[in-house]
Amino acid sequence: MLPADYRDVDAVAILGMGGSAIGGDLARTLAAASSPVPIVTLREYDLPSWVNRHTLVIGNSYSGNTEETLSAFAQAVERHCKLIAITTGGKLREAALDAQAPVFQFDYKSQPRAALGYSITPLIGIFQKLSYEDARVIAQFDLVGGGKLGGAEVQSVWAADEVEHLAVNAGHFGLEPALE
């Protein structure tokens, strides 16, 4: 479950490289029209100066060991940002747990670029839970052709309560929050 104060932010920064950054770009695009705050995807070692304790920073790394993401996430910890990690494990998971931040951990054995669904699905759930995405926009977005995500059946048209369910109970999509 996401802490209630995560709704009270001035901006959202999604950290990632490769497929993890692409997931951030896609989720940002979906949320742009209805988000009350700017959402950016950062592919850098260092955070911009505007990232502060009023920023939600989402570390998104398939391996959990992406050097750029780890560097920027460590800076977000130092700046007392609101934090979330999306990963299969690695150092990102450990850094998030050490910071007592929510972790959406999934187990999907593949090349990172093949895990795009696992990169974007928790972001969509997080944004919906924070009221950053309009359920009508999400309803137009088919995550993966044929209604499959990592072998699990996924509805291509989601109602708001289904997306909120994802943010709260990610296990439906093979994801497990490490912290409640």
C-alpha cells in the first residue's frame, strides 16, 4: 500500500534506463492529461536540482543493479524524497527497503526489454492510486496484444477500481509488494 502522503507531491521523477525508462515514458504519457503535477523520466546518474522532499521518485530497474538508477535513487534518499522501487531485486530493492520505501518486486526471467509490461503495469497502478491517471485513458490502453502479460490474463479495459486493486494488491499481475 502506498503511504497517504505520497499524494502530496510537487512532481514525479521516474528513474530508469532502457526498457525501464520506456515504461516510464509510456506511463507518463498516459498520465500527462490528468496529472496535477509534472511527471518526468530521468536517464541520468544525477538528479536535477528541483528534486526535493516534495518529489515522488520511482526507481524502475529490471535487474535492480542499473548504475544510473542506483546513483540517482541514492541521491533521492539523501534528499528525503518520497520513494518507490520497481524491480526484480538487486541493490535497488535493498536501498528501498533500507529507506523503508514501498517495493514492487516481480519475478520474470527474460531479457529486460521483454519485461516492458512489468515496467509499466505498476506505474499505471501507482498513478491511478494517486489519482494521476483518468480511468478512461487507461481503458484505451491495451498493455500487451492478446490480453497477456507475462503469461497472465490481463483485461485490456480496466475500470478505476481494478487499477486501484493493482496498486494495492499487485499479486494479481505476478508482482509482490515487499512492504505493505
